[in-house]
Amino acid sequence: MTIAKERYDNLSSTRSQYLNIAEQASELTLPYLVREDETYNRSARNLITPYQSVGAKGVVTLASKLMLALLPPQTSFFKLQVDEANLGKIADPSIKSELDLSFSKIERNILDSIAASDDRVIVHQALKHLVVAGNVLVYMADEGLKLFPLNRYVVERDGDGNVTEIVTKERISRKILEEEYDVQPSPPVEVNTSYTSDDDVDVYTYVKREGKSYVWHQEVFDEVVEGSKGRAPIESSPWIVLRFQTVDGESYGRGRVEEFMGDLKSLEALSQALVEGSAAAAKVVFTVSPSSTTKPSTLANAGNGAIIQGRPDDIGVVQVGKTADFGTA
């Protein structure tokens, strides 16, 4: 067993309580966001549909408002300028004007780059994970942002909340690993020509803090992938571990939905009772007295406004009689 897989299994026990709460919050809001680790594969899974959409509307609305605050469209959310301490060193005022013009061009280039990439989609998805699960991991790769939900990574922090270890788990096609990365198990395993989810293999990425830097590497088939090692200073690390609500002494955060879990559970239960009860109450069943001269077939075949022989007292309607209870719900 490699160090990455061993650390992932060891830290998963600490993550389990946060993952359970995140799954419950996801079932009440957006069921596709957080799922069990074992069921994360390429096959489809039947998800539970909530009986109410209040939680989903709240998550989408809050994530959209946060998105507008972080990345407003057609508007620069940052400004480049010379440090106030260095302004006095510039003797020629024209130099400052040229610097402002150059900074403005850089700002536009950055905004155009963000608009052309999928960064906004990933950021919006990360915000929804933060609202529901309270945790998400974002990796800034050269080709763009990459998101890891809570069921795909574990993290370890010290007493001050500084990240000391990160382990991610991904499933990649064995065929891609062998053809593009020349990575094969020992001894080699024959791959099926027709693709199945059984051909996927687990790839672990282990990130550890060493001094003032983060170092990382990837492991697959109990071996370190060649060329996967990296290093970056702490202040410019591409691994961004986000939390919505920070709790002192905990490595993981708490989501916004968790704060209203009681109301959402009550609303879900009452909404289910109303939907199922209303469906039962909407069913109309007529009863005919056995001693009545009116035949059930005559009553069933009678059209709207038709005239048939019979007494109204011999014909009744089965009613649920739950109007007062529905009103309370």
C-alpha cells in the first residue's frame, strides 16, 4: 500500500461525519452534489427527488449572489496599481500614466482569459458545494480550474487551521493511463476492448507541507507516477482548500444548509405528507347500496348531466376527511 492510499484511508474516518451531514444536506437540496464515495462511478444512479424545492432554490440563489460578488460580468473585480509607498519614487508624472494604461490592458487581458475559460462554471459549482457541504477543493491547473467534492479528497490541518496534508482520489481509465502516460500495473493486466467501469483505476494525489512550500506527487498501481512531482510556495499554492464556516479545531468546515437542517427536514416530511395525502384525497370512489335499484354500471356509464333512476341516499362518495389535518400541515 502506498503512502497516498494509506493516508487517504486513515483520514477518511475523520471525514466520515462531515460527509454524512453533507449527504443529508444534499438530499434535501441538490441530491447530485454530494454522493457516497463507493457509488461514484461512470454508471448512472437513481437519486432521491425531494418533495420540496425550497432548499434547491435557496442554494442556487445564494450561490448566484456569491458568484456575482466574486466574478461580476463585464466588470473588473480587481485593480492593478502602483504601491502607495513607491509613488513618491516616480519623478515623472507621465510614467505613472503609462503604468496605469499598462495595468488597465493587463486587467482586460485577464478578464478576457477568464471569460474564454470554464473558470466561472467551476467557481459557481464550488460555491454550491460550499453552501451545501461546507467544503470543496479547487486545483488551479495550467489548463484551468479543477474541482474536487468532499467525497473525493481528505485534508489534515494543524491547530491554527493551516493545511498540512491533502490526499485526492480520482478514477481514470486504465486505457488512458497506459496509452498516454505509459503507466502499467506490475504484472501487466489485459484491458477489455469494450469499455466498462471496471477498467477504471484509482489515482491518488498526495500533497504535503514541507517548510514554506507544498510538495505533491501522484500514485497509481502502488507506484509514483513519473513526472507527477511538483512544488509550490505556500502563498502561491495551486491547491485551494475552501470552507464555508470555520470551526476552531476542525479540519473541515460547515455548510450553510446545515444551519437550517431542522427546518428543511420538517418541510420535507410535511411536503411528503401533503403530496401523498392530496393524491389519496383526489381519488374519487362512488359507493352504491346493495339494495339500491341503481346498478353500478349505470352510474359508471352515465355522462355529465345524464338522468338515471335511483335515490340519492343509496349513492355515496368515499372521502378522506383530512381537510383540517392538511390545513395544519
